[in-house]
Amino acid sequence: YKILEGVRGKPPVDQEAIVRILLKTSKMLMECPEIKELDMNPVLVYEKDAKIVDARVIL
């Protein structure tokens, strides 16, 4: 997506950080089948790094 590459004078975001979050989340869900739902919102992505600000897990 263009917005991830930097628009309106903003720098590009750390797309590798997004990939790391998705891979770690996928691994956690594979290893913990008791998790029925996972909501991560918001996920803030910066020029270097990304953070999950809030998450809700339903077992």
C-alpha cells in the first residue's frame, strides 16, 4: 500500500515490523488452539518498529 511507503511528507513505515507482528501472532495462535478470537487494535507502525497498543483475547 502506498501509505506504508510514505505519503504527504511522512517517512515510510517499518513494513518488516508488521511482518514480524503477523508471524508472531500466527505462531501464537497455532500453539494456543484455545484462543477463539484475537483483536489487536490499534497497531501503531513507525519508521522503525511497530507496537500493539491494545489486544483482546477470547478463550
